[in-house]
Amino acid sequence: MALRLPRDALVPLLVLLLVVVHATDATQRLEMVTSSAPARGGAGAGTTSRARVAAASCASWRLGVETNNIRAWYSIPAACRGYVSDYMFGEQFRQDCAVVAREAAAYAEGLALAGDGREAWVFDVDDTALTNLPYYADTGFGAQPYNATYFEEYVANATAPALPEVLGLYGKLLALGIKVVFITGRHDYEREPTVKNLRSAGYHTWEKLVLKPSSLGSSVVPYKSGERQKLVDAGYRIVGNMGDQWSDLVGAPEGDRTFKVPDPMYYVA
Ligand SMILES: *[C@@H]1O[C@H](CO)[C@@H](O)[C@H](O)[C@H]1NC(C)=O
Ligand SMILES: *[C@@H]1O[C@H](CO)[C@@H](O)[C@H](O)[C@H]1NC(C)=O
Ligand SMILES: [Mg+2]
């Protein structure tokens, strides 16, 4: 009898305490995800609870980015620099790419193909067929302002490695008789190093390589969807479309199915 009173009082107190702790935690997480100010902790903060909160909030941020819920962001949150670096250089990115490639291959293999040479698969180039991880790792994953000179140097070098999973898919599509079309945001004056780089990375053949006319503005969706429309007008059936940015994939005609390669490094409208 004497125990009942404190116990009854204890339960609401505990609940209240939990709610307060939880709310504080949630607010803190939300701040870390949405704040553009550099966080004091971040991934380098060690084994503190703040580091765990940062890892969880950065995972949520990455999910938001991949699902196109978070848009028009300029650079990764400062607190997530270590997280993105670990993700890109670690097993998770590889696994995530493997899932994309596996689903795409299963889809392509399940198609009733006409085999008339008019079935096409559209690939983006940067951070889809090729990876620019060396450039982004060197510039703080977008934390430093975009350096056009450096990036043009990187493109001119023509040393970007293939994304292995995408290269594997490319081979399977060719074996199925599907034509490959690259539509890239790289400019037409970068054709030579782009051809060289695609070849040296293992992409030995393609139906078309479409580069952006220098006269065009920076908006990707009208350019890429316009080029897909030209393909359709020329009699191609776009069975698949793969890119690392949503702007590679949206805008009619999208293609029968789209596949998003993970990319938490930058956002292109
Ligand atoms: C941009 O890149 C060029 C070429 O690598 C380099 O010389 C220059 O210092 C960089 N600029 C900034 C602001 O980092
Ligand atoms: C270009 O290649 C040279 C030689 O391999 C290398 O030293 C340099 O860092 C590369 N530059 C870029 C921007 O990738
Ligand atoms: Mg890209």
C-alpha cells in the first residue's frame, strides 16, 4: 500500500522526462539536418552522443536527398562532411549502387525486347557512368565553393574512373541488344576528353553521346528531356533512364523506367 503512491507518481514523471529528453533530442537533430551553420560536433567529435546524433541525422538527410524531398541545397551540411566521406568511400555506397544495378539488370532482362535496334537506355555521365569522387573528395564534398577551373582540369584529364556497378550493367544491356545513349551536362567542347575517358573507363561503344551545346543555359531538365524527346522522335524507345540527379530523370519523356544512382555529394537543378 505504501508503495503504490510513489509508483503512481513515478510513471507520469518518467513519461514527462522521456518526452522532454526526446523533444530536445529531436530538436537538436532537426537543427543539425537543416542548419547551414557549421556544427560544433560533427563526425569527428568522437564517441559522444552528439556524434551519434550527427550520424543519425546525416543518414536522414541523405535519405531526404535521395528521395528528392530535400531540394535546391547548395552544399552538404558541414556536420555531415565526415559522414558523406565515410559513405562514399565505404561499403554502403558500393552496396547501394549494386542494388540499383541489380534491379535495373533484372528489369532489362525481363523485358520483351523487339530486337529491332530501337530500344535505348539513357545514361548520365558524371557520377553515373563515371565517378567524380576524386574531385569532390578533394574539394570537401561541395563544402568549398565550386571551382570551375579545377573541374575543367579534372574533365580534361579524362581520368575519372567508371562506377563499377554501372559499367557492369552497361555490359549486360549491350548483350541484350539494347542501345546505349549518353546524355551529359558536359559541354560540347568537352567531347574529346569525354570520349577518351568513357573509352578508357571501359565504355567502348554507344549509339549516341549527347553533350550540352555551350549556348544553352544551366537548366538541366529542359535540355535532357528535350534530348530524350529527340530520341523518341527519331524512333527510339527509351526502355530505361539512369542518372545520379533527379534532374536527369524527370521531364517527359522520362523513359519507361528510371533508376537513381545514389549521390549525396551535390544537387543539380
Ligand atoms: C581552383 O583550381 C585551380 C586549378 O586547380 C587552382 O589553381 C586554384 O587555386 C583554385 N581556386 C581556389 C579558389 O581554390
Ligand atoms: C590531372 O592529372 C595530373 C597528372 O596525372 C595530376 O597531377 C593532376 O592532379 C590531375 N588534375 C586533376 C584536376 O585531376
Ligand atoms: Mg550526373
